[in-house]
Amino acid sequence: MFGNLQRQVVLMLLASVAGSVLATPAPVSDLTGDVEQVSSTSSASPETRVERLERLLQSRNQLQLEMQQQLDEMATEIQHLRGQVEKNSHDMGQMLTRQRELFVEIDRLREELKSKSGHEVLADSETSGQAASTGTYSENVDEQTAYQNAVDLILKKRDYAGAINAFTKFQRDFPKSNFAPNAHYWLGQLYYAKKQDDKAVESFKAVLAFPKSNKRADALVKLGDIEKRRKNSELAKQYYQQVIDEYPDSASAESAKQAIAQ
């Protein structure tokens, strides 16, 4: 009896101790702190920082490479544009030079026509430069007036379209005039300035039919210039070389040599 009572007391004490142990709360805050400390230590590891720096360095290098490529492309484009500007400036300079020569020659002819009668112009062919291998000069005042009016449309009025019509009419009305090669030449110049190359070639070739004309060498140069503008390099060179061969000491020959060298 006494043994059973003792056994029950012992069991009650064990149950009380077990309940107190089970009721004790677990150290949650300490465990959480340990996890956060481990996580912080892991995120701040040297390997992670190095990898991040390597990624930043790669990104910067890639950006520098792309910027350098863009700079190289821009430099190439600028160089190309500079070449085009230089070429256009050269072509414009040549055109202006030709136009100045045209105006000087026209002004000279205008002064001669004003100071001399038609008969004197014919007699003094060496100074006037109007002699041709064929044709006769007319003392008809209408012929002189027609040519003078055509010249004045260029020199005084800058009416190039009107000058084309005037010279064309002059050729129809006075086909055998000693002014014929000059009329063809000025028409060629006017068409060339308007970039009507087919008509310019026709006019300049018409000048070649007058072997003694002082405009023949210039007409050959202009034919070369037209073919060069058309990208017909071989034909252009033939015209330039013809000027050099036939008029070696002329200013036209010098122009032809410079054109070949370019």
C-alpha cells in the first residue's frame, strides 16, 4: 500500500518537471540574430564584391569601346565630307575662272566693235582673232548689231537664257559670219554652265570645224571637262592630250595638263 502511494508521488513530480520544461519558450530572438549575422557575413564576402567590381569594369570597357567606334565612324564621315567640300571648291574655282575668261573676252570684243567699223574688223584679223577658214564677213550693220546684242545679254544684263536665244538666232541669220566660231563657243559655255552637256558638246564640236579660230583650243578643253564630268576619263584625256599636242605653248594646254594631273 505504502509502495503504491510512493510510486504515484514520484510520477506526479516527474509530470510537473516535464510540464515546466515544455512550457519554457525557445530562444527565437537569438536564433534570428544568428541567421541575420550569417546572412550579413555572406553578402559582404570578398568574392561577391570582386565579382561586382568585375561586372562594373566590363560595363565601362564596353561603353568605352562603343563610344570609340562611334568617334571613328564620325571621323571617317567628316573626312569624307571634307574631301567633297574640297572637290566642290576646286570645281567651283575652275568654273569661276572660265566665266571670268569668258567675260574678259566678251568685253574685249565689245570694245573692238565699238571702236572699229565692220570693214576694219575684217581687215585687222590678226588683232581681232575673228578670222575663220571658211565664210565671209558682211558689212551689214544688222549682223554687227545682232552679235553685239547677244554679247550684251551676257555681259551687261546677265540674261543667259536670252543670250542663248540671241546666239542661236545669230547663227541662223548669219551662218557664214566670221563671228560664227565665237558664237558656237559662247553657246557651248552657256550650255555648260546650265549643265546641258549634250548641247554644250554640240556647240564646242562646231568650233573645231574652224581650224584657225582662237577658240578651238579652249573648246577642246571644255570637251574634256564635259567628259570628265560624265566620268568618261579616257575620252576626257584624249581631248586634253589633243590640246597639248596641237597647242603646246598655250594657256589652254596648261589647263589641260592640270586637268590630266588631277
